[in-house]
Amino acid sequence: MGATSLTRGEFMVHTSITSSFQILHRPQYNHLHSLGSYGYCDHGETGTVSFESDIYSFGVVLLELISGRRAIDDTRLGDDQNVVFWASSVFKDMNKFKDIVDPLLEGKYHEGDLPKVVGIAARCVQKKVHRRPNISQIRSSSTL
């Protein structure tokens, strides 16, 4: 699922949808280190790559697409810097979903699809890892 491996000498680098990478020592494949791009990694995770962390990263990318904002925007202040923190304020109120839509779209989207897409993003970036959907659930709920 969105993962790539690159072998070089005695080490293998594994990348996933999170833009994270793990350096694995071959042939035992002992986990040595895991890093990720700031803004795409779940703050509640321990720094390991998992299906749940990939789902979180997918939710961040989806929020970027909806809003036109970057995952982290240092030109903004406070919670507005992080697209997840910024968008979280509207997740509980469907009437506010339009507030996070990229103004450059100029209303050229199906308004009926907005609650579904924002709902998918909201579920993906939940703090409680066990409550995030798996990719099959995302796929079945996103048939627009």
C-alpha cells in the first residue's frame, strides 16, 4: 500500500505513503530508525510506520487538497499553522465545512460531496488510532 523499498549495500530503505522511511539492516531486518515529514506524522504515534500512521497521512493530504493549505504553514500563527488543527474546528459542524474549502475552487465542486470528503479526512486524522478507518473502509465510503 503506497510503499517502496530501495536496497543499497547492506541496508534497505523502506518508504511509505507518509513520506516516512525506515532504515532496516539486512538480512535480519532489525528496525533501526524511523523518521517522517513534519505535519504528516501523527503526534500520538511513537515514530513507527504503521497502517494507522499511513491513514493519518492520507487524511492530511486530503485536507491539503480540500483547503489548498500546506500541512504546516509557518506563515500562520498558533493552531492555524497545522492544517489538521485548523480544520478540526469545523469537523463537528457540517454548516462550517465550506469554511475550509480552498477559495481558489470558486465554488466549482459538488456541495453534496463535501460532507463525505471532509468526513473521511476527519476520521483519518482522529487522535485515537484504533478509531481510524482502514483503506477498505475509506474506499467503500468514498464512492461518490
